[in-house]
Amino acid sequence: MLTLGIVDNDPLAAQAIEHVLIQRQAPLKVLWSVTGAADAIDLCSRDSCRPNVVLTDMEMPGMGGFALSEALHRRWLDLVIVGMTAFAVDTARMRDVGMSLIVHKDVPTERLVHRIGAAAHDEDAATWVDGGVSAANLVLTETERQVLTLFLKGRTVLAVARQLHMSEGTVKTHMNSAYKKLGVHNRSQAIGLCVKKGII
């Protein structure tokens, strides 16, 4: 099974990716997740901690994805490095720094695993079959989780608004944002998915 190291300055994003891979029984094992490039380089320098693949956020304070890829590739030519971003990036730089590919943060899980598998020449990952819930979509804000948790407890929109000290319109805005991230259309679907995935 391919091993994976995750680098993302947002720990919730890294946790969401790991959670989805475990829940979906994807053929990728997360060895570690860190919030900065220096920690990733340090872990890769230890034989027992060096993964087959490093999945890195492209936009991080200090050393970003391209710089990290260049530093890793210079020392470990066989390490597969995959960038992940929510923004447009200059893919022309990718090959120059030893990065195999760049994926968007809302990529469905199945496609993410397939692309990592293809880059690492791993048939199990490259041909893995799953329904594909986006890992990034499981990263709800704290307020979105609070709203859904209160709905799970049977609260009305008005009751949620009063408890969280916001208007009913703001509650609905948070609800709609959560629906979009989760790929659902109503409250019961959102609550059901979040409970199933352990988000709330």
C-alpha cells in the first residue's frame, strides 16, 4: 500500500483528507500530517518516516509548495510529490521542481487516489473504485458544525439563531454553505452525512 505524508498549514484540511481515506478504505496510508515544510523535510530525512508520496498545499506561509517540492526532489528523486490548491497556479513550474502533478482541493476522493496512484505507478491506487466524497468538502467551519449539531438536537432555525447570537438569515447562510461543501440539498441529508463521517 502506498504511504502518504500531508503538508497543509490548515490542520483541519489534512485531518479531513486522512479521515476520508480511512473511512473509504482507500489504498493509501497516511504516515503523518504536518503544518509546515520544515517538518515535512525533517520527517522525510528519517528512513522510517519517509512516505512514497508527499501531498502538499501550494499556498503556505514561508516555504510554499513549489519550494518544498524542489527541496524534497533534490534529496529524494524517487519521492512522488503532489500539489494541492484551491487557486490557479503556474503548472509550467511543476516539472522544474520535481512535482508530479497538481490537483484542486475539491477533487473527488476517487480521482485524487487515481491520480496519486498513476503518478506513483501503483496499480491498486490507480484503479481503486469508490463513490468519491471530496475530502475538502468535509472541512466545515466551526460555525457550520455548530449549526448542524444544533439541528441534530432538534433546534429550529430561530432557536439556533438565538443560541448562536446571529440572525435567522445568517443561520441559513451557514446552512447553505455547508450544503454546498457536502454536496447535499437539505438539512436531513447534511446531518446524515456528517453523522456518518463523524464530523458532528
